[in-house]
Amino acid sequence: MNTVDTDELDRRAMQRLARGDDAALDELMERHAPGVHRLLLGLVQDPQDALDLAQEVFVRVYRARSRFRASDRFVPWLYTIAANLARNRLRWRQRHPTVPWDPLESDGRDAVHPVRTVSDSIPDPAEQLMSGERIQAVRRAVAELPPQLREVVVLCEWEGLSRAEAARVLGTTTKGVESRLYRARQILRDRLRAWL
């Protein structure tokens, strides 16, 4: 299904939801919950927080159903809600510090996987080990980025939003997103030099 079709399906679902068809929310959740969870996990770096916030995102969508403009694209609107909730959670954490989540301790089922390898043949064990180590190194490097830089990497590189869409989500300009992305890439290039 192409982006235009998905956009139109989302707009129709939001119109139905605004008219009182609560089943439309289930449709939106089915289509977008995995992406919202990945986004939140990339931003807050904690699986339980990401899960809790993903549920809250759709509660907010339901509450704001009548305010969604049919001329807007749904995904940037949805990701704006998610990014705002993530920022609030990160601010809360600064005031209430706890032991941070180590992305390398994850069993991999709920982790963000920025590097995916598709191969027709079965890789040898050395290749598998290198690929796994590379994924862990990338995840660790992204997790260590300052939150403003991590946001643009997750939105643009992992979730595939355009610079303009990411700017809307983050409440900044396209140039601001490009600048943050440039700085993030420089830091990642330095930290991942051994893997390049």
C-alpha cells in the first residue's frame, strides 16, 4: 500500500472516529502502533515507558479526534503527540532520576533495529557476530546522543519522516532538523569509526 493510500485511509478513519465510530481507533492503532512504539523506544530508551506512552498516544488521539484537520497528514500529527509525550517523560526523569535502561540488555524482541541485513544465503557465524555487534554499537551510539539529536535520528533515519515532517513533529524549522541531523551524524561517525 503506498503512502497516499495510507494517508487517505487515516483521514477517513479520523473522520469516522470524530463521528463516533470508535472502531476507527482500532484500525488506526493496528496500522500505526508498531511505528509509534519504535519511535518512543528510540526517544525514551526504556521499553516499559515506550509501551506506556504508546498507549497514552492513542488516548490523546481519541480525545483530539474532533480537532484533527482532514487536510493534514495523520502520521506527522500522530508523531507530534508521541514526541511531546516523550519529551515530557524525559523532563520528568530529569527531576526523578532512576537507573537508566541499557539497550544492550534487551532480549532484542522490543529493541529498535536500525540496521537490518537481508541476504539470500545464510551468513556464516562470523558475519552474524559482526552484524549483531554492529547493531549493538549503533544502538548504543544513538542512545548516548543528546535527546534533541536522538529525536531527529529516530524520526528521519529510523521512521523515514521527511525533514519537513520531522520539523512539524519537533516544532522547529526544516533547517533546524537538517542542522541537528548533521551534528548527530558527525557524532555517530566519530563514535562508530571502527564500524565504518
